[in-house]
Amino acid sequence: MTRAHRRARFCIPFMKVGLVPDCRAFYTLPRVIGLARAKEFVFTAREIQAEKAQDTIAAYRARGASVGSGSSAA
């Protein structure tokens, strides 16, 4: 379980500075939120609010995928 303040923001800024994303972005993130959504966050480097991040994980779980299960289907 991950906890964050309701005003927290999340971003994967590697693309903003011309770097290749690390293992967290390539390995863990798709397993948490799905491959398509992970690609969106990595390639756009946009920030999301904690509430939106929570909704994204909830939607992924609602599709029957278990967060952290190793499934990267989107």
C-alpha cells in the first residue's frame, strides 16, 4: 500500500530532460497501472494529482487486474 497526501503530485520527468526512464518506469509502473497508461505517463512526462493517481489504480483494479500481479495488459 502506498500513501500520499491529497495534494501530492506524481511525475516521471525523464523525457523532460532527455534521459531514458529507469526500471521503476519500465518494470514496476506497467504492473501497477497497466502498460498503456504507463506509456502515457513516461512519454508525456505530465504531472498527475494524487486523486487522479488513485482513480487510475482503482480503474485498473476494476478491470480485474491485480495491482502488482505482474500483469501488464492494458
